[in-house]
Amino acid sequence: MKAVTLITSSNRHGNTKKIVDRLTIGIEDNGGSNEVLFMDDYNIKYCTGCEACKKGGGCVLDDDYNMLMQKIREADYFIFTAPIFYNDLAGHSKMFLDRLGSLAYDPELEMKEKKTLLMITHISDKINDFVIENTHRCIVTANFKVNKILDVGGLLDKKFEEWELEDYEDIGYELEEYDIIPHKLDLDSATL
């Protein structure tokens, strides 16, 4: 299995990277590979709402988004990581997810059946479930198939124990074996 991980956190040496490193060990132990990409290395602009993507062909903005999507498209598995800032997804992470909508209008660009791990990291012990549900909703817009969600909280001054990190190696080893998480809209919690 060839995996590609997109780390949208700007902290290149933080807990997200430590976890991804251990996921990578598990993937490699199972005969696969994992290319780790940092969003900060790419020029990704925010969606302008121009709606040109509705004609097909993807996003028309002149930046690195389409190149990044091609790397993800060529992989067998996608790992998306996003930090929570002030009780919601960080702006730069959401910027990437907003652009995914451009894939939904062109069947040739959709990530047909591409299994995906979604990892949300935050300093609090618990976040609003809606944040995870909405991030999942954004990912499946382009037909990604999320089969694992990691809600990793309590990271303020967190020092991982070795056994905790080894658990992530096990997850990396088993990534393809998890069942797809169904997508549903819970209108009771999503509307006023």
C-alpha cells in the first residue's frame, strides 16, 4: 500500500508528526510506504467561490492545489491531519477542505473509493462532535472513503508514553482493514 499523509499543522516537530511517524512504521511493517507532505510547503489559496469547478476539470486557481491532489490521487491511501484552534478546525486546514469541493463536479477527479484516515488533534480533553462530523463530511465530498478517525486530544504539554506510540504503529499496520465509516447528516445537531 502506498499512502500519502498531508499534515496541515505548521508545527513540523509536534505531536501530529510523532503520531504520523509511528503510523508510518506500521505501514512499512506491513510492506507499504507513506509519503509525508506538509501543507506549509505548498502554495494553497482559499476557495473564492467562483464556481468555475462546476463546469468540470477541477479548480481553476493557479496554485499548488491540483499538484497536491495528483500526489494524493496516485496513492492507495490518504491520511489527512488537522489541528483544532479555538474549538474548530484551523483555518489553513479548512482552506484545503474547502477546495475539495471542486472535485465533486467531475467524476474523473473524484477520489473513487480511496480509503482515508482522518486525524484531528487538539489540546482540550474533548471537542464538539460536530467538528469531527463536519470534517468527515468535507472529506467525503470528493468521494473519499473514511475508514478510521483519530480524535487525539489532551495534547497541551503531552508527553507520549512508548506504549501509546506503539498503538499508532498497530493502527498503521491495519489501516486497510478498517470498515468504511458511513456518512450521514444529523440535522438535529447541525441546524438551529
